[in-house]
Amino acid sequence: MINVLYIAVGEGGSDQALITLIKELKSKIRPYVTLGKLASLSTINKLKSENIPYSILNYDFFWYPSKKNLWNYITRPIYAFKLKNKKKFFTKQIIELSKQYKIDIIHTNSSAYQFGATAAQSLKIPHIWHLREYQSLDFGHSHAYSLPYLKKQLHKSGNFNIAITKGIYNFYQLKEENSTIIYDGVLRQSYKPKEFPKEKYFLFVGRIVKEKGIFSLLNSYKDYLLRGGTFKLILAGNYSSKTKQKIDRLIGKYNIQNNITLKGALPTNQIYDLMNRATALIVPSPFEAFGLITAEAMFNKCLVIGKDTAGTKEQFDNGQKKYNKEIALRFTNEQQLATHLTDIEQKQIQQYTEIIERAYNYVSSLYSIENNAKQIERLYTSILRT
């Protein structure tokens, strides 16, 4: 058995992928998970239900605030000093836990934490950096202490990197000698979606924030309605009160209050039911690192309309390369998205059955839980031999 300490965010898709991995490897590893200050009750309950030991260390992301805020930019030296002290503090905690649980590998489940790598170097054990974010392109933050500094850490002896897409692999300028691309495991190969009649609504799932393209989506949806569209739009995901106020103002300005429903955060089974019934899922994020929601929708035989950039584009391109045909509908601007929505309503969803089936077959083979777990198990075994 391999003793692995996982450093996790505590909420979101990265933790969903991690818990899925741990469950699949339960006969091969003894896991211990640490959670940050964002730890959600949902994540904690999932760990408890699977009898996965954990602790909450209350750490936050290791990145600088956006340069768009002048005060944050001016006070960066102070922020860097505080970050350095936090790194020392959490490194010490990880070292203590690693000694207590006789850890063989430290596996940091995000690019935005650096203390796991430092702890592993001190203990002289392997460290895996699971690179899931661009940080700057998808979240609008600067790398601590700089991008060149982080790249240098990624190439240190004893460190091994997993990039969840080719795009992230290239962004961090990773090298074959200590890095690999492993796509997340989403669902089992045997997964069969429920069969529901498609209903007259489009769906957005994810954090309801500007970075996910939510306001661009609303603009396109308004144009679709002006062209005579009648389908509803459902938004499912977490949102802040500030973002909710902005959305309400925009919806009021467009006078489309009766066409949009905000569901808030929902459990996975309810999200999948929404996908099963939706006419299409819309992925408007301008820079999605991977796009777990895209794969989940395809598993649930839901047509995907995605922005032709970053991880979303990579998924679409991989599918097109395999079948020499598209597995989703692409758009590059708001007008193209509005046109897709209009065409789908006019042509009816039955016209897109072949695309939906290709997408389902594609994700079942490439993004299966089994495939993901086998690759990571092989990585664990190989690095312990070096």
C-alpha cells in the first residue's frame, strides 16, 4: 500500500476529481487529505462517507491579487512577505502530518499551493504537482511569486507534474522527464445516462462569475430572444450576492426576468437530471482549463455548445481528430452563440443526435474513471522506484 497525502482545495471540480480518484484506488493506497479554508460541507461529507481521513488546515491559494486593483498591486511586497510566512507555517504542518502517517508521496491537487513541494523536499520524498489551473488566464491572478519562479519549482529534482490538458502542459513549459498529461476521470466507462425527453431550456452549470463568461452568455441569450427564441435558460451554480445584483440588473435591463431561472448550487444527481433533460449545455468560459462540466454533459447525452478556446477547444479538437467529425457546437463570439441557439430551436434537437452520440462515445473512452486511475497508479509506482 502506498501512503499518499493529498493537498486539496476543499471545494469545486478539483476535489470532485480527487475523491473519485481516491475511491478508485482504495485498494492500492492509504490516503490522507488536507483541505483549505474554502472547504465546503459537501466535500467534508463526501470524505466522511468514504471513510477518507482528513484535516482542515485553513490555507488559501498561493497567488497574488489581480493587477486590476491598484491598491493590491501597490501592496504586493507586503503581501509577498505574508505569503512567505504562510508558506513556512503550512510547510511545517504538512511535514508533521507526513511523519505521523508515514507518507510516501505528497500529491498537491492544485497549481496554486507551493508548501507541499517544499515539505516533500525537506522530507526527501516524491512530490506530485497536479496542475489544474492557469491561474492568470482563467482566474485573473498572478502566480506567487512569479510565473518563472513557479516553473523553476516544477522542474526541481523529486518533483513530478500532472497536467490535466495539453494546454496547461505547454503553458508551464513542462518536460517529458518529470511531467505527463492525464485527463481527469469523470464517470465510469459503463455509465449509462437516464433517458428523458428533452425539454425546452438551455443550461449553464458552474460558478456564476464573470470569469466563466456568464455576462457574455446573458448578452447572447438576450439576442436569441430578440430573434424570436422561446426556450428558457437555467443557471445552476454558486454565486455571490454582488454577482447576483449585477445579473439582476442586466436581466431587468433586458426585461427577461421570466425567461431565466437561477438554481444555485445543486447536488450532482440533480445536475445530471438537468443535463439529461436540457436541450443543450452552454460553456461560455473564455479560458476553461479543462471543463469537467463539458465532459459530464457529454456523458449524460446533452448537446454541448462551447466557446472555441483553451480546454473546451482541446476537448472538441480531440473528438474531431478521433472521428473526423465534430462532437459539439463551437462559437467564438456572442453572435455565433445566439445563432446556435436559434438554429437548435428551429431544427429541433433530433437533428443533432449523431453529434450527441459521438460525444458520449468519446468521453466514455478518454475520460473514464478507470483510465485516469490506472495512469496515476502507474505514476505512483514508477516514481517510487526512481
